[in-house]
Amino acid sequence: MKRKRRNESYYQYRATCSIRREDGFEDIRNYELDTDILHKSLHFWNKSSHLKQCQDMLSALIFQEDDRVVKYGILQEKLVLVPRFTYEEEKKPPGKHIVLPKLLLAIEALILMIIQSRM
């Protein structure tokens, strides 16, 4: 059977941030966030809006992760394509491959009837 290849690749948001807490401690962290941006839905005209949504998700994550964070800054960010493919078996509609065995069965039954009638 043939298998159909489906491309379900998506973009992952990767950012390097400088985080400052209220006690003066400053830290640099790397974040990787999976997004729902599919491979065909990212274009040059909507890339900035997708980046803005990812930045909002990142800020929510940073402030939820540690409540002592006062300030953060994004040092580097990018959208990275993560390849993911799935394979499905192609389902063929009933066609010639089912008609031929039925036709052969009917011919065999007809031949058996002719042989039995001559005996």
C-alpha cells in the first residue's frame, strides 16, 4: 500500500533573555517555546505579528516562573522550523481490484454448473 506523507512542521520560538530580579541579581537564560505556527503560515508580511505574540507568551512565562523578576530584556530571538512528518496509508475507493475477484468467482460458479448439468 502507498503511504501519503503529510508535512506538519512548525516553528519554535527561541530567545536569549537578560533577567533582573528585585535583589539586583542578573541572569541570562535561554528559552524555547513551541508555537502553533505551521510551516506554510509564516510569511514576511506576518512575521512581526507572530514574533510579537511569541514575545507576549515569553513575558507571561518569565513573570509566572519567578515573581521576583523586575525587568527583562530580549538579547536574541528567532523562529526555528522544527520538521515533523507523518505518514498515512492511502485509502483507495473500491474499484477494479474488487470487481475482478467477483467476476472470476462468478465464472467459476458458471463452469461448475455447466459441468454438473452434463453429468
